[in-house]
Amino acid sequence: MLTRILEEFSRETWETMWLTHSAARTSREEYFTERLFVSLLSRARHLTHFIPFPPHKEAINGADWEWWISDGRHWIGLLVQAKALDLKHQRYTKLDYKPRKASRSQLSLLIEDATARGLTPIVACYNYSPSSAFAWNCLSIARDNPLFGCSIIDAVVARHLINTVKGKPKKGFSTVAALSFPLRCLTACRGFANGVGVAQRAFGVLEGLRQKGVEQGHETSPPATLLDTPPAYVRQLMDTPPDAQPAVTADLVASLRIRRGIVITRETDDDSE
Ligand SMILES: [Zn+2]
């Protein structure tokens, strides 16, 4: 079920990016991120907890959302930043975006926060490309370009790519795609770990992203952490009815400083397809 939703979301994103090619370029990230949350909530309400955070006035840590993936036995926590491809130039123009008042790029803030909290930082990219020449790293299913409407890359690999290459920063679609996987792989692909359960599959795919980085000589995130129990605050949020959440989240909102909120998806293998 989760995989199907991520696949449909990716296809829709690919198509919508293309259809709105010439439309205003403002905040496409927020639009597509919102659509992802709506897809999960409308189609997999029983598998999804979404804890929205109110808009922040202060600087934030660079994360659009925190995502916990679980099969009920294992848990894995991601910190995600979303970036839309600039279609005209086929580049992730804002990949190294630094807010005016911030001392570091959003990507660095994301990585620092994830490191401090034991989460894995990734960038979720929203894409459309007229080219079919980009890498298709998924080993489980044949190339299906619209499924690349949302792709993921290890945030440390992305930063290394930008910072260490001399001359123009490497932010081109095909360069980044060569180090990325389709989003749907996160819950679906068994190729990297003997993926019993969605958390282990996600762990395996994150490992696959690290390997891609290593192969091409990039710095990477440390291996992801697979937990046997969720952190106390995640458990508490899951046990709190939506009406009572604002009271519980008030402290979290201030300390975590995530833009959109926390998503928890829990799917046992019995639930999947
Ligand atoms: Zn895959």
C-alpha cells in the first residue's frame, strides 16, 4: 500500500511538474510535499500519523519533515529536505540555498541536525525531465521514468557533490540522478538488505545510496540506525489523539524546528498489497 502511494505520487509529480513547466517557480517544494502528505492521509489513514507543525517565525533547521518508517518491529528515522528541479535548466538550482540570515546552507543545517539526533538526512527531489539518458539505479524494476518524479539522495553526498567539485557547482539533473533512487524504492526494494519488513527495506536502500556515493568518491552519511522501539516522543505522538496534539507538540515544535511536521508510517508485511 505505501509503495503504491509513493509510486502514484511520483507519477503525478512527474506529470504535474511537466504540465506546470512555465508556471511560477515559487514554492513548488511546498506544493508537492503537501500532496505527498495528502496522498498518505487520504489513502492510508490507518497506516499514517501526521503531526503538523505550525508555521515558524524563526529560522528553521533545514528539514521539511521528519519521517519514521516502521513495520511494527523495526523503526528508522529520516530527516527530509525537499527540492524541486528547475526544469528549464535541468538543475537543482536551490540545492545549496542559504537563507539570508543563516550562517550555513539549508543542506548543512539539515545534516547537522540529523547527525545530532541520530536520524538519516536525505533530500527528496521533485522531477521532470524530457531526457531518458539519466541513470536508473533501481535494481528491482525496469526503467519507468515517471516513477522518478520523486527521487532521493543522501544529503551528505549531495553536499559533497556541490562543495568539492571545482568550478561550477554540480547541480545538474543527471549528475544528481546518478547518485539517487526513485522514492518508491525506500519501501519497496529488497535488493540491498534481505528486506523483511519495510523498515529493513528502507535501511537497505539508504545503504544503497551510501554505496553510490562511495563508488563515486563522495563523503556519505554514517549508516542509518535501525531501532527496535521508536523514540519516546514518537510513541507519545502516536498515542495522542489529533485534538490533544498541539499541547504535546508545543515543546517539540520549538526544539525540533522542522518546517512541516512529523510523518509516521507503519505498515506490517501483512498490510502491504
Ligand atoms: Zn528500487
